[in-house]
Amino acid sequence: MSINNSYGKNYEIVKGPNRDRLIDAFKYAYDEENINLGFDVSIGNVTSPQGEVTDNLLAKIKKMVVQTISHEDGSGHSFNLKGYCYATITFGGREKVYNFDAYYNANTRKGTIRFRE
């Protein structure tokens, strides 16, 4: 994973798009209607009374624009992404515009993302 660790906090991508949808979103990033990538990013956990994790609290992400995409390794499924989005990344917080850096594996549909204002 090659995310710059000089700022912010890493959040886990627990579910995301397939490789074709990712490439199409990059290709059409600046069209009038952009492609919704559907990244599910965990900002916390829901726990049972016994303390067991039962679910993820997800960030609310709108209009994710991928501006840069590069292969992370030679697999054809691991990517480094950069761009911006409109998101709420704190429980009860406000929507803000964030730049993001992400590592994403389209095969496992998981990865790591870092938001910055």
C-alpha cells in the first residue's frame, strides 16, 4: 500500500467498484453526469452490548471524482487513486469537499483511503 502518511487518517474501504467501473469513472470524470463509484468507507464500528463488532458506520460520499489513477503493482487489479469528493466522514458531521488519496484492489474490492481538506 502506498498512501502518503504525512497527513490525516486512513479509513478502510470495505466495498467498492469493479475495475471496469473504476476506469470508466476516471474516463468520464468531468462529464456532466459522472459515474457513481459506490465506495463504502468505514468511519467506525457498530458493536453489540457484548462488545462484538456487528456492522460498519459508513461515510456518506457523493460525487467522487477520480483525477489520477495508476497501477500499484503488476497485478492489473491494485490501483493508487487521487481525486476529490463531497463527503461526511465524521458521525453527525457536515458534508465537506475533500481531496483523497487511496489504495484500492478491484479484485478484493477493498482498500484504504485518506481524506484531506
